[in-house]
Amino acid sequence: MPDRPYFPFVLANGIDSVMIDYSGSMHCDSGHLHIEQHGGAVCGWEKIPHRAHAARLPPLVQCPYQVLGGDGELFEVGHFHQHFDPVRAVMITDVEACILRLRITVFLTQGHVYAERFEVRHADAVHAPALAFHARRPRYHMLTHQLCFPSDYRLNLDPVDGSAMTGRYSFAGVEGHLAMALRSGRAVEPVHRSSTEAGFLIRGLRTGDVIERYITVQDTSHTQTPGADCAKAMGEACRAGFAAVRRSHESGWRTFHHHTAVALPDPEMQDVYRKSLWMIRASQHPNGFITEGLYDGFKGGGHSCYWDLTFPLRALVTSNQRDAARKLLDFYENTLPVAREYAGHLGRPGAYFPWFADCTGRSLNFKRASDMPGIQKWNNGCQGMQLCDPYRFWGDREEMRRRLPLVREIADFLLAEIVESKGNRFVIKGIQGADENIDRVNDTSHLLTTIETLAGYVDGCRALGQEPGATYEHALAGLRKSLAGNYRDGVLLPWRGAKRGPESATFTYQALSLPAGVGASSLRLALRQSQGAWGLTHPGTYRNLIWPWTEGRAAVAFSTRDSRVTYQRLKHVLQFASTHGIFPEKVRPDGFWVLFGYLTAHATFVWAVNSLLAVDDGHTLSVARGVPADWGNLSFADIYTPSGYGVSLTLENGTVRHFEIENTRPEVRRVRVRRLNDAFPNAHLNRMITLAPGRNRIA
């Protein structure tokens, strides 16, 4: 196994993104260390909505600190220990800088305040240590690489006033303000180097000293009054103090995590699970949009691939995170005018959501949909599925009633744009493949997701007592016949007539077609053929040593077939994360780790863990079937499955203390329940159970 690499941590709140490194802040720029980061990432402040104004998120301001001796000599951070608590959303870093040891506590609030607390753990009195705090135009030091700014980006810092300072920035019509302030029991000296770099200096530090720093950056991409909002946020933070601001911040995050009651016996798996949930919420804009790029170095940042959002949505619905899930679906509803506009560009009815989009719903691939008519469109089928998920998993009929009109508009577009009739069958027209490769006929990803959208629409109509219409039922039946033609010898191919057999995409096919799935033969063969040097990868394109996301997809896929494989893949993938437990998108064949903070991998990890705990295949409800024998103390509540069962289990020393199944449908249902495995003789269960609507306590 390779050593785990370090990568800076990104604090976020859906709008703001602040990258901090091993110094515990936006770098300790005290000496001659290069401050470049892996993959060209920048320690500094960025904003997710800026992708709507620029080709990549521009770094707005960088706020490092410096360690100095009394004579001005600079010292660098050496040893450090850093830990992020996802339940509190607080980072704590212990650093040593020769003459000074610090504990730095930092967090980013929903109200756009970045708060730091510097506690001096040891100060070398002989050297009379000092700390300088700066705000400046972001830069790399002593590098040929240049940061990418919009051509009209401007930063202007006002003269420093005591222990507070302000500034302004602008680019591409965005007008922004920033403010920084210190609270300390020691004298604060202003430092104004230029209009693009200023800050403060505190001399003569002693053991036990505490310094609080507050920063806020706000602009017209999310508020009409950035100057007033900065002043208000800074004033409130400085008056309240660090402890009060922290309590309020932690309370909000604890409330979020409270909705997901999962306690795993494996500390590392529990930590990555909670960090993954944190990342989904931290990536969600107030309008519901979820970005998969929290920083500029991740494909420019501030973007999302709508098919990828299937994984955060499934993570949220299986975890009982109802508010966040509904907000994402609200985003689709609120950007419907854009989707209708794009469908109109192609002369089609309904709604056409783009492949890649920013937080306004605008495409990052084209201005007019007619400019790229052949681009893959199966993300629309994925979105249709997502809109049906609250009913499928939670039995939420009112949510289905709200979403059904949009599901129909998506179905109308798909039937008009990518489906054609061939007698009693319907097929997917030649279109760019789901692996972003050559065009092909009856691409399985387009086919499956269109089927699932139509099935969700038909089932939703029936649940609400509405008539779905013969057009949709006829197309659904015809597409299902067409899907049968994509099988060869019991194995599902990626498109009709494909010469290669199953690939890692098979895990996606299985996950997206739950509870029924695509067949065990396809899964077993895909697992054998997708082995890379370090783990699962893709045998054709996307060749890598490992794709952590593929590990997660395989874990979900096998949850209804052999959940021992689910546990094995989850346990294996934990090895391939940063020291913070953050997954990359992939590791190249040459061993280079690519794109840390891949949200889709983290969301899939959550979905996979939930599927390990509870899942159903339409006939059998499996509860913790694949967990190992040393998981005798396991607890979870309200984990939801594809057929609408909510499962809660408390296991203490291998004995069941509480077991409950919620039947989210209005009718009585019978289901075979298989709980745990032979390693738990006092808790193993395998029998048919009758479930009344609502919660059922199982003896």
C-alpha cells in the first residue's frame, strides 16, 4: 500500500471555499518554502457561484500568517498534527515553528465568517516571538507557474485601522468587499505594505497568549449589499467572541448530523462516512445546487455533472437527510426555465438539463444546445430518477406530487430526442457514449436511466391515482424489450453489439436499476475484469491504478447480491484516501493522485455504507448481512432502502437490543428479512415478516 499523501483541507459552506494547509491556516508564509499545492490548488478564499462569471474559480484573497523572532527573523512550520471533526466542522492543528508552538482552531460559518483561534502553547522568551497576519492578492512564491485571474480582477485594501481592516475587489461585473479583524490581549500594530497586501503584527508573545482572527468575504454573486453585510458579520463576530461563534457554528452542524443516526464499530470507516456527509452538505449552495468542485484546481471548481448528482442524492435519501435532498430537487425545479430553453434550441418539448452546469443551471459546454447536439444526455434520465427517489425510498406521496410534472417534462424530452421506434421495440439513437467515447446505438446508460425515469413516472402516477398515459407505458414496455437485446449470454453489454464484455459501468447499471438490478452474472464478470493494480478501475478508457469511486459503485452494486463484497470494497478503499480521509478521483498508472476531494466518490461511499446496513432487492430485505464478526456493537436508525423500508437496528455485544422496520407504503406488505449472518448466532434472522404501514417493532 502506498503512503497516504497529504492534501490541504477545504472548508466550505456552499458559497465560500477556503483552502488551508498543514500550517492550520492559508499557509504560514514565513520563509523560503514553496507554497504551491498538489494539482495547482491555491490556499485562499474562493466562491462557488463565481463559476458563472469565470472559466474557473478565481482566488480572491489569501490570508497567511508569519512567525517572526523579535529581531524580525522568519521561522517556518515544521512538525504539525491536524484533525478535522466533521460533526462539529472544526479543524484543529498543532504546529511547531522552532521558537513557537501553536494550537490553531479554525472553522467557516454559514454566515461567511472564517474564524481562527491561535493559542500559544510555548513561546521561546529569548527570541520574543511575534505573529504577523496578512491579507493579500493570492500568489505563489518563487515559481514559474502563474495563478489564473480574470483579466479585469482588481483588489484594493484600505489603510489598516487599529486591529481591523477592509478592502474591495471586482471582476466580470462582480463587486466584493472583505474585512479582517484581530482580538488579542496584546497590542496590535497595523502593517500596510501596498494596496494589495496589508495586515497586523503582534510582538512579544508568551505561553498562554490567545489571538482570535476573523475574516469575511462577500460579494454580489450572493448578496446585493456586500459592504454592509461584511460590516455586520465582522461586528457580530468580534462582539460575540470566538467561543460563542463556535458554539453557534457547531450547533448547526450537529443538527445536520443528528438526522443520520449511524454508529459504526470501525473508527476509520465512521470518520470517512461522517466526513463524506459533511462534504455533501458543505458543497450545497443555498439554492440547492451541489458542486463537485470545491476549489479551482478541481476542474475549475464550482461546477456539477448532473448525472454525478445521483450519488449525493442517494446518499442523502438513504441517510434520512430530507432537507438537503429536497433542496437539490428544488434546484432542478427552479432552473426549469433554463432547461426548457435548451430543449427549445433542439426543437424538442419538455426540459433538457445540460451535462455540466454552474449554480445557475447554465451549461459549461455550450451557450446554445444546438451547438453540441450529440453530447450525451443520460444525465436527464438520472435527474428523472432523482426526482422520484423521495417517494421510492421514503414513501413521500406529497413530494411525488410536487415532482411529477418535471419528471414528465424530462420524459417528454428524452422520448423526443434520443428514443426512436423500431416496431414493438424502442431504441436509443446513436449518441455519444456514457463513457465520453464514440457514438453508439442503444447505449445502456441512456437506455437504463430512461427506463427508470419512465417507470418512476408511471409508478408515481398510479400512487397518486392519476393516469400516466398510454404513450409513456408503451415506451416503457418497448424500451424494456430493447434492454433485453443488450444482453449476450446473460451478460449486459455497454451498448448493442459491443465487442467487449461487462466493465465497471456494470456497477452503475446495477446501482441505478435497484431494487431489481441487472443480474449476478454481469456483476461477477465485471468485478473480475475491472481489477487494477491497487483496486477497481475501468478496463477500457479511464485506466488507472484505482478509482475510489468505482470501489464505492461496486460496493453498492453487490449489496443485494453478496454484501460480503460490499464490506470488502469499503474496507479496501479506505486505504486510498489522503491523510485527512479525503478521496481522490483516481490514481494514474504512474502513481500520481488526481483531484482530491472528489464529491462523487464520497457520496457513493455513504450510499454504499448505508447499503451495507440495509438494502432490498424487491423480495428480500437484507440488514447488515455482510458485516464482519467483530461488529458486535453496531447502531443505526432510519436507513432507507429502494422499495421504501426504513430500518433501525441496535446491536450490543452481538445481541439485538432494538430492531424496527418502517413500511413507508399505505398497504400491508410481506417481505423476507435476512438480518446479519452466521457469525452472530444470537442475532441472525431469516424469515418472512408482515409489515403494517408505519413503524414495526420486530421481536
